Amino acid sequence: MVLRGRISTQEDGLTISTRAMVTQIHIMKTHTDNIANFGVPGYQSKEPVLTTFVEHLGPSGVDEVVNKEVGRLRVTGNPLDTALTVPGYFQRLNKAGNVELSRDGRFRLDKDGNLLSVDNKPVLSNTGVPIQLPFIPMDIKKQLNVSRNGQIQLLDLKTGSTINVARLGIVNPEGTVLTDVDVAQNYVEDSNVYLQKEYTGIMPLRRQFEANRQLFLVQSDALSRMIQDLSRGS
């Protein structure tokens, strides 16, 4: 029987077992990727989603969705560390000139006062330009403030005045600047990966994989014996 979309139900056991194992490996990879990125600040876990007829589509029937739940917030005491307590992303510029989105708010300053990500990419403001401080603060804990709405302020010790440097460019996944944000200074957002959930998700997949592997071996052995019998008969 052939269904619409060229999905055939007339398949041999070896094909079915092989496709099932490849599909289970694909799903397990989502869980292992989450486990590997558990310690990455701002990392958002992925969740596998199975489409209709996945048993016939194989890996093509497996998709991933991003878990947008806010991760655990951790106090660092570093005024250049910022965490989003609501959905959204910081913007940074890579070497190719493309904008990257990340929830990792670990920032640093270079010698020219440019605000950079932990991997040295310029951080963008809500107007889409790289953020640069007018001068390097001598006492960064005393002079640098990031308000809840992402406004970066710098205290000039000579004049006692406060300078509004820029506002962090916080956007949604489509790149639209968000106005209703909540930024926590001196905090870092850890990943939203729950290890127990990931390991629990892997266990039944491993059992299913082993069952399909055994089924494949049985069918392969039976096919080999049949071929040998046919060759002897000829």
C-alpha cells in the first residue's frame, strides 16, 4: 500500500528495523546535545517532536523545538554580567557582519571601551549599532549600572554626572526589538537543561534501539541462511 506523499507500507523487516534505529539515534542526539551543553550559560534545550508517519519517514519525521523557559539565574557579582529574566535574546555581531542571537549575557570591555561578548563579538544596542563606552571606568562596580530595561549608565567621577551610554538590543527570535524586558545585572543565566529529564528520555530510546538491533540481526541471519540454501540448491 502506498500512501500520499510516497509513503509505502510495503517494506521488508530489515528496512523497517534500520530506519527505526536511525530515527532513534537522531532523537537521542537531541538529548545528548542538551547534556553536552548543560554548562553553557544561556543555552536553550531542544525537544524532539515526532511528526505523523514517523515510522515510515524515519529521521525526516523528527523535528526539534526550542525550549524557551528561562534558565536558572546565578549571582556572579560582576557588573558586566547580565541575565534576561524574560524571553528574548541579546544581539552580537560576528566576523562575517551577521547578527547572532544569544541569551549569554557575559560581557567584557576591550581597551577602547567596546562592549564585547565572552567570545569577543561586539554587542549591539537597540538601534543596531555596537555599544562603546565613552571611557573605561576606573571602578567598574561603582560606575557601571545596567537598569532593568537594559539601559547602560556610566558614572563620571570627575563631574558626578551619569551618562546614558546605550540600551541593550534585546529582540525576539525574529529580530524585532522588545520594549518590555527585564535585565538582571550581576547575574548569569545558566542553561535550562534538566539532566534528569534528558537521561530519562534517553533510557527508553536505548532499549528500543537494542530491540530493533536484535530484530535486524535475526532477520539478517535468516536472509543469509536463505541465500546459502538457494546457492547450494543451484
